[in-house]
Amino acid sequence: MNEPRTARARFLVPALVAVALLIVAVWLFRRDDGAKGAEPSGQPRAEREDEPGRDEAPPPPPPQRMTRPPAEEATTPPPAAASLHDRLGGRSAIHALAGKLLDVVQRNEVIMANVNLRAVLPTVDARLLHDHITNFLCRATGGPCQYTGRTMKDSHAHLKITSAEWDAMIDDLAVVLVDMEVPAREAQELMDLIGALEDDIVTR
């Protein structure tokens, strides 16, 4: 009775060993196949196919916000400086100044000592003379007036005005400017403007 069992045991042991080896071989094969199908990162290939940059182009960058260039500041040119004519008060103020100066000059003894001037004044239309002086000063100070008289040199050449008479006229002009309350800046500009005419008026 013991011999048949021993014989069966002899047969079963190799069979069991063979089955065990087969199971181990199958397990090792599946493990190796799973390792081959995995990516180095440990993630399956199917999952890594969804990562950007592998099989499809990277998504476009987000659109940049359009910015408008800053609007150029409107540059308004500074207003032009007012002319001396305007700062004096216009033609009417210059007309009043010229009339007052004529009155003062004709009472100045130094000026009226000029025999040539004394001889001419009675023959001159006072209103026309007043208008000529007004228009000349209006034009010279930057106003819109038209002066149609002769040049200062031509109109005074025959009068033989002296330096003393000229200085007396300048003194009278300064007094008139003060009496008419002309601002110091405008008064000095007018004095400089008239003073520049000395070479054309003074002949001796």
C-alpha cells in the first residue's frame, strides 16, 4: 500500500514544481510587459499623450490687450503779446496824447524860440497836424492806422530843430505821459520809440 503512494508522490512533486515554475514565469512576464508599457515618469503612455508639446502644437499665447497710444496733448500756442498801440489804449488814447502834447509844446518857450517853427505853425491846419501825429504814432506802436504824411526827416528839415529844442520836447512828452497816467512800461517804450527819431528831426 505504501509503494503506490510513494509512486504517486514521486510523480506529483515534479508536476507541482512545474506548475509553480509556470506561474512564476507568467507573473514575471506580465510584470516585464507592464514595465515596458509605462513611461519613465511612471505614467501610462495614454495619459502622457494628453500633455502639451508631444503630439499637438502648443496652444497660442493669450491675446495681448490692445492699448491705444496716448493722445498727443493739444498744444495751444501762447497768445501774441499785445502791441504798444493796444496797451496804450488804441487810437483814441493816442489821439488824446498827441493833442495834449501839441498844446504843451506850443507853450514851451525853448521850443517856440525857433523862428522857423513860429512862422510855420500859423499856416498849418491844426486838425490835420493833430491827425498826422496821431496816425504816425498809431502806426509806429503797432496799430492798424495808415500814416500818409511825409517822412520825419522831410517834414522837419526846413525847421532847423536844435538839440536843445528836441530835449525840451522830450521833457514835455514825459510830463504829458505822467499827467495821462500812462503806465511806466508803456511810457518808457513810447519814449524810446520817439527818441529813435532824433537823428531824423534834429538838424543843428
